[in-house]
Amino acid sequence: MDNLTNDYYEHGVENADEVNFRSAQKTIGSVAMKYFIFSVLTIVVQLLYSIIMGICIGATGHEEWMEESWFSFSIIIIPLYLVSIPILYLMLRNNESKVPADEKLSLGEMIKFACMSFAITAVFSIVGTLVSSLISTLIGVDVLDNSALQELMMESDSFWRILSVGILAPIFEELVFRKFLIDRICKYGEVMAIILSGVMFGLFHGNFEQFFYATALGMLFAYIYVRTGKIYYTMILHAIINLNSSIIGVFMLKIVNDEKVNELMNNVENLSINDIGGMKDGLAKISIVVVYYLIEVMIWLAGIILFALYTKKIRIEPREMEVPKGRRVEVGLRTAGMILFIIFSLLMFVYNYWSMTMK
């Protein structure tokens, strides 16, 4: 038996809360430190990969390759999915893990959670946009128009978006921020595990445009995983959200920016019946966008209503080593590992916005 278990048996049940607290502090601190190392490693490997690939491509005389979609997405795929995440998994193997539950969701429940996910994304995207607008005012740069993510989504090939954003990201991000994390800390309390999963997921995105909806979605996905223990449920929901934004959403934005659509919108007041015949292509495209956003709004409203109704059904169960309510913040946020993870993530926020001012 370890020292914590010995303390429990030596001093009796009255010290159980203290034993749980110390165990949680040790475990969460250890896990968070490994996530800090993982975050730093990801940036370092991406930097090294970019430098090495730049030298190799430069040697071939095909510098234009660095502007292509495959290169941009390879900077994400290879360092993160093939190097950093496998190393994180190896580091976490020494931390005891346990699947939190074993329940199933019906198709109807999955549809409800999908609607809630869309609603959460929409509502908290507005918050992110407002915060980004405030930052734009402070630094004198439109952070939305200068977002590297938005530029990558709009200009990249759809194949690489589907592979990276629609397939690989949901699989690996759910493993990292739900399964790997929650399996190791849920025994200290479901609420704490859900909050840490969401906040760490949001911070890892490195910008306020995504932080709020990623945090909220992360908490919803964490709750689903805590209640079911089935990581493929959250992978599916994550993939639906990502594919909608990176494929369908990008397609709609391209339609909105289409030359014929802009021409039609700019001259709508001067159009006559005779002009409409020559604008059929533009009208068709506008109709597609209108129908899409009408459907989106209906799903958002349904999701908000479903979420409001579901709050009455939220089930939080006590765990075997539950940390007392008054000490959860101390355990969750005041370990060296978590402090380092938060500081490094915030530095990435600062760097991302500073880099926009340098363009």
C-alpha cells in the first residue's frame, strides 16, 4: 500500500477527505505537468518540422510547395498526431486510469446532443467574436480577418480539411482531452473532471475566437463521456461540428464572397424583371445560403430548448475518492503542472495575436 492508503487506515474514516485531497493533488498535478510538456513539445516539434521541411523544399527549388494545402496541414498532422500525442500517451501510462461508466445512448439522444452541440457552438462563437472584436480595437488589427485559421480554412483544399479537421482532429482531440484525461481524474469528482476537460481543451486552441465554444463543447462532451464511458459518441459529435464548419460552412462563405452574388447584392435595388433572367446563377447561390442558414437557426433554437430541458436531467454521481467542494479549485488549478499549462497556453494566445500585428 502507498503512504496515502496507509494514512487512511491508520487515522480512520475522518481523514478520508484529506487522503482524497492529497491523492487528487498528486495525480492531477502529475497529469497536468504531462499536458504542459505535451503542449510545449507540440510547438517545438512544429517549429522544427517547419524549419526542416523548409530547408528540404528549398533544396528542391519548389518553394511554391510551402503554399500548398498539404504542407500547411502536415504541420498539424505530423507533429501533433504522429509525435506529441503518442508521447503524451506514453507519459500517462504510469497514471492509473479507469473508464468512468458503461452506458449507451440511443439514436434519439445522439440527435439531441448534436442539436445542443450546434447551439453551444453558435452562442459561444458570438462571445468569441465579441471578445475578438475588442482585441481588434486594442491592438489595431482585425483579428477575425487576419486569423491564420480562417485563412487556412478558406484557401485550403477540401480533402485536407476533411482529413485533418473532420476526421483526425475529432479522434485525437477526444482521446487527449476526454479519454486520457478523464479516465485518470474522474475518480476525484465528476464536476471537476468535466470542468478541467473543457477548460484545458479551450485553452489548447490558443485564441479567443475558439476558446469559448471549445470550452463549452468540451464540457458537454466530457459530461457525455463521464456518463457513458464511450469515447466514440463524442468523436462522432465532434466530427459533425467540425465537418459542418470546415466543409459546409466554408462552402457557404465562398458562395457569399462569390463575384456574381456580390454583383447581385450590390445592384439589387436597381434590378428589373428583365435583369433577373441573367442573374439566375447568383439567385440560386443566394437561395442555397438562405436555406442553409434557416436550417442552422432552427437547429440552434431546437438545441437551446433541448439544453434548457436537459438541465433538469443532468446527473452527477459521487465518486470513490471525491474531493470536498471547498477544495476542488485548489486541487484543480493550484498544482504546479496546471499553473504551467495555463501560463503556457496564455502565452500562445499572446503570441497568436502579436503575430497578427506583424503581418
